[in-house]
Amino acid sequence: MEHQGHNYHTDPAKAKKENNQSNHDHDHDMGHDHHRMMIADFKRRFWISLILTIPILALSPMIQGMLGVEWVFPGSDYVLFALSTIVYFYGGWPFLSGLISELKSKSIGMMTLIAVAISAAYFYSSAVIFGFEGQTFFWELATLIVVMLVGHWLEMRSILGASKALEALADLMPNEANLVEGSQTRKVQISELNEGDIILIRPGEKVPADGIIVEGESDLNESMLTGESRPVTKTVDDEVIGGAINGNGVVKVQVKGIGENAYLSKVINMVQAAQKQKSKSQRLADVAAKWLTIIALVLGFGTFFTWLALGETMAFAMERMVTVMVISCPHALGLAVPLVAAISTSISARNGLLIRNRTAFESSRKISTIVFDKTGTLTKGSHEVTRIVSLSSNYDKTELLKYATAVESPSEHHISKGLRRKANEENLDIPSVTDFKYTAGVGVSGIVNGKKVQVGGFLLLEQLKKSVAEDKEEGVETKIFTVIDGELIGFITFADEIRESSYGAIKTLQKNNIKVSLLTGDNEIVAKDVADKLGLDDYMAEVLPDQKLDRIKELQTKGEFVAMVGDGVNDAPALAQAEVGIAIGSGTDVAAETADIVLMDSNPKDIVNLILFGKATYRKMVQNLVWATGYNVVALPLATGFIPGLMISPAFGAALMSISTIIAAANAQLLKRSIKSEIKN
């Protein structure tokens, strides 16, 4: 009996008049506008610094010597100093201000390294201009800043690109809606809508808010929201999601979710939270980047004093120090994981996966056993009424259906919906219920027309010490019994069809050496039938909600890395216990607080995609981490100048560092292609 999966909504949220969605979008736009302004600022500083660097190069004695020319005029040294000062303070300001911020927060990082390197170069060269014996390397300073600016500019563009999928989600919601007032409609702003309002959606229009269809039928395109590529047919009593595109039909919808309660808002909030969240891989990268900064500072100053002790000039020692600090900047390391994380979160959201726990998502590659709740995941969850059997002379089939539907009406469970559909077909007037009560795994009860009505499965009969004669037609059906004032009046059976996509998904999981198990409160016959048809490795039947947790623990004690797929309500303890908890979004209900990942569409193929995404994401993170650390291992010895015949300049070192960062960013952007490749295989 699968009845324990009820998800009752007896306390509806109050309608909110404030424009929460508008505020959310405003904050979202402000964040991206700020990021774009920063990109524009780096771009502007880069071009101005580049233009000033050209005369700096022309006036530098070393460059003139290399070209075999002599461009000297009275005061040329001071012109060189003035131009370099502008480049240092204007072009280098992002790094200098970053140094101040890092010192204030007592967390030195890449900005500290860059700022120390360019400051050492600037002040030493300035001292030479004003009489200190040595040689200037203003040109190295200028080219270093220019290369660092272009590197940061391209890096920030990559990071902004990772959020484009999120922006596309935010842009789905239209600005206006057709509000129905009697026989008339008028255009209103989304902010003017309240829960309970009726809105008209014409062919081709976007759905302006979450709601339930009260009139009409149409095919809706929800691909940008749930990953479902084909339009979904929706009719009366079906839920629609704000942002979906209406097909050829005209429908009237009663508004159900607005502002922060809207599906799209929840999706955007979840994705933003996941992008900010750090996984174990990212925390490891952060620690490595911090230690690399410390090592770079120690090596930089160590290189400087070592060359001085060996008798080299101050200028040479300074040049080596600056090169070491610049080339060992942990930019690529700092970017290696966060950018991959941001991109994977956005791609996942576009494909129907909402990541709430990044560590669990990255760990999905280690799953050895997946435990599925049956209804609505492996099966369609339609629960169509197949038989109505009256066992009492006092109540006929119509009254049995009426009382069962009435007491189930507060529930959003599949059985309740199946009863309502059948009652609508029979054009029955359903009475109201009071004193509603739900008992997990047993059933529901309430007062209908002054009578105590109880509806549930075999556990309910056991509690009431009632029995029923063997049902000759009993097969792979879900059966619920109805008891009125202590009298068993009959039962209703339901059939739940297996999803077509379940067959392929199970085979793919098993091909990847993942065992698939069924965990259900339904009876042994139904559970075995589903398990046999799908070829599952195991099944557990007649399991109460509080027993599901123990079954997950049993698997874990056997050494299994377990993923649990459930509805996020009664399965909450099991979802929390599993290494990876996956909740079924089922339309607009996406706020499963205990789950690590939420599926927008209740489709088993999304579980396969989840594991493939997790593998691809982890592989990209490892690639970037190996590249970032390997680059430093090779480049640092070259920067010190201690290897005979192999020595690189500060500007060339800065170019290498920037190239390594751009490679890490480009590799992260290839994640989309990598995920497509995983899915094909």
C-alpha cells in the first residue's frame, strides 16, 4: 500500500501583495549589472594602460638597446616616470585595492602577490630615476599590469558567461498578465496579481504565474523549466508553471504561486545558493591557493636575497623576485573549481536538476545503489480508478466513491487526485470534510456529513481488527478501504502505469554498475510486479515511512554508497540519511528541504543525467586542479633564474600566468560539450 506518500496542504500560504518577484529580479539584475560594470572597468583600464605602455616601451633604455636605437630628449626619464606612475596607480588600482582588502580581512591571496610585485618594481624604478644606482624596468611594470588586466578581464567574462543560463531563467517570466474580471479581461502588471486571481492565457503567450487550470485545454512547452523537450498537454485541474509557453489552446488559470513562492523564483534561488556554496573540492582548492600565495611570497623574497648574496645587482634580484611572485599567482588554481561549479549548476538547472548540496552532487559519481520510491517516479503516479467494490447494503458504489473522495480531498497525493478525477467523471457533488487527520502509512480520517470516515490500506484494517474476503480479481493493483462509523463499506482499486522512460533509465544505471532497488509502502504483489517488469536488482515492499530510514542504513552497513529518490515529504528521513538525497519536484513543489538535489520533472532519465553530470563536473575540476598545480611546479624554477640558460622576464611570466588562467576558464566552458558526450555514451 503506497498510501503513506500523502503530501497534505491543510495550511495554504496567505496571498502576498508585495511584489516579491520584482524585488528578486531587481536584486538579480543589480548583481549582474555590478559584474558587468566591473568587466567594463577592467576593459577600460586595460586599453588606457595599453596605450600608455607604447611610449613607455619606446622610452625604456632596455628596449632601445634591443632595437639598436636611442630616443632620448631632455626630461625623457621624467616623462617615462610620469607615464609609468599613471599606469601603476590607474591600471594597477584593482590589485592595490585588492591588497588592502585582503590585508583587512587577514586573508592574503592573489591580489597581495600582484600588488607586492608591481609595487616593488615601481618604487625601485622610481628610486633609480631620482638618483639610486641601478636600472629601471618600467616597461616590465607596464606590460605586467597590461597582461594582468587582460587576464582578469577575460576571466570575469567567463564567470559572467557561467550565469547566462540563470539569466535566461529569470527572463522567462512575462511582465504582464490578462486578469479576468467577470466577463472582461484587462492587462495588469505581474506585481498586481494575487493568489486566487483568474488569468487568461492566449495561444503563444507565456504563463505569467504558477496556477491551476480552471477552464480549457492546451499543450504547454516547459522545456526551459523542467528539461522536458516535448510540449505537455494540460487540462482542467492540472498545474501550470510560470514561464511556460502556451500552445494553441486558450486556458484560464487560477493563480497559485507568486513572488518568492513561485516555482521560477525557487529555481533561481536554489541555483544561486548552490553557485555560492563550496564543495569539498572547492575548499581544497581555496586552501591550496592560500598556501601557494604564502609560498610565492617566501620564494619571491628568498630569491631576491639569494641573488643579492650571490653578488648580483639590486635590479637583477628585484626582477627575479617580481617574476617569481607574478608567475606563481594562484589565479588558475582559484578559478579551477568555482567556475566549473557555477557552469555545472546552471547547466543542470537547464536540464531539470536543481543542486542544493554541491558536495553530494560531485559525489554522485560514487553511487553504487539507487533506491527508488515507486509512485510518480518509476511509475506515472496517475492512479486511475479501476474498480469500486461495495461490501455494504447501506452504501452503493456511488456513495462509496463520494465518501472516499470527500475524506481524501485535503490531500495532494496521487490517490486523492485519482478519486477526484473519477468523481468528476461521475459528476458527483463532493461533501466537505472536517477534523481531517493523516496517519503515516495507515491512511486518513475525518468527519463527512456527521459520520466518521476512515480510508486506508491493509494496515488500517489490521488496526480496526477487520478482515475482508479474498478478492478473486486481486492483481497488481493498489487497494484502499473505506470504513464509515466502524463499518467496512467497500474498497476502491487503482492501477499505476510504469513510465516508458523507466526501462531505459534502469538499464543505463545497471550498465554503469549501479544496483537499482525499489522501496515502497505498497503491497508485495504490486512491488514484485514493478520490480520484475523493470528488471530491478531488489525490492522492499510494505515499508512504513519511519522504516525507510532503517532500510537505507542497512544498505550503507553493507558498504553501499546510496542515493535515495523520494517525494521529499514522508521520505525526508531516508533522503537525509542517504549519501545523495534526490527529491521529486513534481511541477511546482520544488522546496524539498532535506534533499541534496531536486528533480523538476519526475522522470527517471534525470537520475541518469545527474550521475553523468556529476562525473563530467568532477573530471573537469580534477583537470583544472592538475593543470593549475602542474603549471606552477614547472614555471616557478624558471622564474627564479637558478636554472642555467633558462630565465624568463616578469612580463613573460605574467603572460604565462594569464594564459594558464585563460586555459582553466576555457576548459571549464568545455563542460557543456563534455556533458553532451557523456549523455551520448
